Amino acid sequence: MYQYIGESCIPGIITEDFESIFEEQIVVASSNQSMTQMINSNIFAVEEKCFLFGTLFPSKNPDGIVEKFKISNFNKIPCTIKFDVRKRNDK
């Protein structure tokens, strides 16, 4: 007699836990919520699903800036992630 055991898994990138993904930034419901926070901070606006870098001065940051996001895959299957980086006015 034989016994077969199997397990089914799918890739599972966490995409809706914005507090976890943007744990080092401010998460707001909408970019219209607080202009003061937007001007002074890097924020993620949930309604628009958009990350805003706040006010940047090129002379202070000639090489750009770095932000850390937490990407989590709690399943056993590896995943490849492609980020879509656009300016706010891009379509």
C-alpha cells in the first residue's frame, strides 16, 4: 500500500497590507487628506495607490533619494516582482 501526500501552493506577494509595506513611511487614506504631511514627508496614499516623495530639492539630493519598502512572500514558491515607476503626470 502506498500513501501519497501533496501540497498546493501559489505565489503570494502581500499587496494590500500597506502599513506593513510602507512601515518606514506615512500611510494616509488619500493624497487630499493632509497637504502638510505631503509637503514634509514621504507618504503612500491608499485611495490613489500612489507613493509621493514630498518636496525634494535637487541641489540637496543630486544623486536622488532612497526609500525602503517591505516586499513579503509568505508562500513557498518564489516570485519575481516588476515595479512600475512613473511620474505623477504620466499616463
